[in-house]
Amino acid sequence: MIRTKLFSFLLVFLFCCTTALAQEFKAEKAEIERLLNQTVVDFNDAKYDKALESSKQALINSFAINDDSYIAQSYNTIGVIYNECSDAKKAISFYEKALSYAKKTNKDKLYNWIYGNLGSAYYFNELDVPKGINYYKKALYYAVKLKDSTEITYTKINIASAYFSIGRFEEGNAYVKDIKDKVLKDGSEDTKMSMNLLLGIYTTNQNKKVEAERYYAIAEKIAKENEFDSFLINIYENEVRHYKHFNELEKAREYKAKLDSLSKVIYSDDKLDNLQKAAVQIELDEYKMQLERVEHANDSHQKRLKESKLIVILFIVILIILLLFLLTLYKSIKLREQANFELKKANEELVLAKEKAEEASQLKSQFVSTITHELRTPLYGVIGITNIILDEHKELGNSPHLKSLKFSAKYLLALVNDILQINKIEEKRIVLENLIFNLTDEITVVKNSVDYIADKNNDKFTVEIDTAIPEFLIGDKLRLSQIIMNLVSNALKFTKNGEVNVTADLKKVEGTTYFIEFKIKDTGIGIAEEHQSKVFDKFVQIERKEEDYQGTGLGLSIVSRLIELFDSEIHLESEENVGTTFTFTIGFEYDEEKSKDIINNIEVDLSTSNLYNILVVEDNKINQVVTKKIIQSSNMSCTIVDDGYAAMVALEREAFDLILMDINMPLINGFETTRRIREKGILIPIIALTAFDKDEVAEEAISSGMNDIMVKPFEPSKLFQVISNQIKQNENAG
């Protein structure tokens, strides 16, 4: 346990000040104050028996004039003396008596002193450090209430010290940071010394060796200059721990020698003190019995005094109540006026902050939308041109340069999609769909997609699916596939010459909901324990020493957030050089009748390929080439125009089966072009080709008269399917 022992001098500080609290009994109160001040002098000179005698006499005199405040202070000083003589239990009993009388006065200063001393009794004697911290926090509350900056500083130092002693460094450091700058700049020498030692202990724990040694050196210098020898011993103790922590045993022995040498000097007199304390301890028990008799006599005296003053007290109480009522009423009116003013001001600030937040959110969404559009447009050209080169020059099929080009383009496209996905999740624009799917088929598709990674890394990739899982489930299969794809890709990337296993087990059934537990387990390099809590954060990549693993740091963040959409959570178990296991459970619906209806309503296109004439409206020259090549590769014919006006002219001259319409064009955009085409009564299908996210343009696309949307880049097979379906629907409608 780390012990700083820096702050025991506060025990003296907390009872060394007294104040005259009333006009009557001036002489008696002056005598009580003299006795309490003499107690401080005797205590500092280690004359504990004399200090106790002064405190006892102060208590007797306080009872004589029936002054609860002085009674509380006297009990408090007696508790401090017992605590210094290593009788913590008796000290605590006197502190509690002091607290009971302090409550009668309800004076914040007394609360501050007594709670601070109770905290020190539990902390420095190691009786119950957390309980001591709670008492310190109560003392801090009253110090703040009194606006006593000195007490606030000492109490926060005590709290930080106590937290450090039980290894709760971050909680203690929060209090250190509150006062660090002020203490180091304007604090007294003892608080500067204490602060530097605390900073040294904390930075040692944070493994910041050089910084910690700098703080220890400053604390040591202050202690030597001010002859704080007992505190210098503690500094040496912590420096010994510091060098042992960093395995610098020679340095540790050097400071241990300094510690032993200084201890011999400091504690040579302590032996005599210990003998004196032993004698004092015997007297303490006797004094305690005398004090109890004094208390008993005082109770009888108080009873008689109360009876004689009852009428006067009642009159004074009634008068005070009336005055307090008037004062409270006046303050209430003022407070209400102030509260109304502040509330109005706060509302205005909240409205302004809300407007700024909405503006910032809108700018962020607009930026993400713009940047993804601007990246997807050239990527469509890069991927398309690459495919054209591979089709036209079969001899380049194994060209590493073309493969690298295609991989880089797809990697960049994946990054763009990940950023867009994260933005949509954060803005809560993703709604789960209910589609029928076969779990085995979906996982098989994922397996086939990543088999090349397994082959490249020489990994054994296996899938195990519980046969109790129904053949057809209802849920968002796209999001599920995305989750599994990200986790499996991640597992394969960090596993070489090992195994990756995907399992799906039916855990429970509630009504029509089947809860399936998914596990993705690998035997890869694993994740260090200190990094496991942050792997699901955005843009986080754990540092790898041996190899450079490419990635954006978005995959696991997307996984975590998608699983949250399913009202579930993901769990991670990992050990370095052993492997990693991700586990999550999702409930899917199973309804045989509903599944049959959905299957029967699925449109199946069994028609053969037809020769269609397609009008392509696209202003980008490279994209014109790519789109034309894709269409012609399916034995369709096409006409290319550069803008919406040219499209309307082409429609007047020639008949087309379908229009592929770019949205973002000069002169006139795709939406307006579509509206004008529909106004002319032309009903042929129009499919939007756009690099914008589908959700962003869907509403305007439908309202303008478009039939469907294709997001660039796209798979040619998907384009052919959409073209065929739209033309077929148009023919059936006609």
C-alpha cells in the first residue's frame, strides 16, 4: 500500500483556531480560548499529558457556561491527542462526541474540522480508508461552503493521498488536477512539497519514470530547505518504491540508505517519546472517567438552567421565528426573481446551442455526403476501366499491377462505404428490414467471399451451424451478413497458419423469436488485455510490432453499432498469441406461414436475354466509356448523351426501352430532366445512376418520376437484373 503520511499536521491545524461566539461569559470564554491555545503549544512540543490537561479543563469550563461550540472544540482536541498517542478508537469516540455537540450549533467550521479529523483517524491508522475518504469529502463540502480556499486545498490533498494509498490512482488524480496549478504557483511550502510527492507517486504508477523523478526531486528539495525531516523520510520511502518499480535496485538501495540514516536521527528521540506516550496512555483512561463524571454533572446543571430560562427562551424563539419568516419571505422573492432571470437567460443559451448543434450536424452530414459522392464517381471509372482492360487484354489477367490497382480501388471504396455507414448509424438513419433468408446460405456466401484470404494466410476456415435452427428466418440479413463478414475478415487478417471457426447455435426460443448465438473464433495473434476495451472505437487500430496490418479501424466499430440495432451486445475474449473469440446473440423471427407468403411473392425472372436499346445520360467522359462497355457486354445497344437537354432531343428522334440517368450534371440535373420527360408523357423506365447514397436521393428520385436507383460503383450483373425487371414491369403495365 502506498502511504504518503504527508498530512497529519492537519490534525493540529484543524483545532488551533477558536473564535468568541457570544458577548456573555467573556472572561470564561477568554479562559477557554487560552486553554485551547495552550493545548496547541503543548501538543506541538509533544507534551501530551499537559495538552490533555489543558483540553480537559477547557471542556469543564465549556460545560460550566453551557457553550456547545466550545464543548465540541474541546472534545475535538482531546480526540486529536488520543489519535497522536496511537489510540484511534478512543480518538474516534471523542470526535463523535464533538460532532454531536457541533450539530447543536450547526456551525459549518466545526463540521469542517471534525469531519476532517475523523477522515484522518480512519485513513492514517489504516482502520477503514474508504470510510476515511467519505469523511474527508464531508469536510470538503463544508470547506467549499465556507469558501475557505486553504481548507479546500488541504482536504483535496488528503483525499488524493487516501485514494493513492488504496491504489485508486485515477480517482485521486482527479482531485490533484483540481488544485495542481494553484498549489504549484501560489501554495505554501508544505503544500508544494505534498503536491510534488503526489505527482511523483502518480507518474510512477503511470510508468513515466523521468517525470516522476523530477517531482520527487522537487519535493525532496523543499523538505530539506524547510527542515521537514519527517516528511523527507516519507519522500525517501516513495523513491525507494519508485526505483524498485523500475528495477533499478542500485538506486533503490541508495535511497534506502538515506532513509535508514535519517530515521536514526529522527527517531532517536522517538524512543523517549514512546516511553512518555506509554505513561500518558495510562493517564488517558483516568482522564476519560473524570470527563464522563463532568458530563454527568453538567446534565443536571443544564436541566435546572433550562427550567429557569424557559419563558425567556420561548419569547426569544417566537421573535426569532417571526424575523426568520420575514427574512425568508424577502429572500424567497429575491431568489425567485433571480431564478426567473437566470432561467430566461439559460433558455436563450439553450436555444442558441441547439441551433448551433443542428447546424454542425447538418454540415457534417453534407460533408460526408459530398466527399463520398466525389470519391465514388472516380472510383466507378477506375474499377470500370480496370475491368475493361482485363476483358480486352486477357494476357494481362495475371498482371500484378492491374490486380493492385483493382484492389486499391476496392479498398478505397470500402473505406468510403464504412465512413458513410458510421455516419448513418450515428444519425440513426438505419432501420432494420424484415426479409426471409436462409442462415446457411448467408454464411456460405460470406465464406466464399473470404476464402482467398484464408488461402493466402494458410488458414483452415470452418463453419458449424446448429441443425435445430429453422431453414428460413425473418430479419435483416444484409446487416447480419455485414457483421459476420467484418468479424471473419478481421479474424483471417490476424491469423496465419491457424484456424478460424464460425458457429451458430440456437440458444432459446421465445414465442416466434429464435435466439441464435454466433461465435467467431480464431487462433491468431490475439489482443492485449489493455487494448480490448477500445477495439470497438472508431478509427482505432491496435499497434502491431511485427507486421503492418492494413485497415481503417472502422470494421469493429460498425459491428458493435449494428449489433446494438439488433438490441444485443458483443463480447470479446482474447489472449495474446492464443487467439480471439467474438460472441453475440440475435433474435430472428420464424413463422412458417409468413415465410411461405414471402417466398411466393418473390419475383423470379425466368426470361432469356433480350436486345434492349438504352439511353445513357452521363456528363463524365470516363464513366460514359465504362457504362457503355458494361451495357454492350450484355448484347444491348446504347446511346450516350452529355446532359438532360440532349436526352430530351434524343427521345424525340429515337425509341428507347430504358434510360440510365446521372443525377449530378451541369445545365440541368437528373431530377429536373426526369420531371420534364414525364411531363411530355414519356413513361419508359428511368433508373438513376448516382454516386450519392441511395437513402439521400430516394425521396426526390421517386417524386421526380424515377423508377429505381443504382449507386456507383455497382456490379454489372445487378445492373442487368434491374434493367430487365424494370422493362418487364413496363411491358406488363402497357
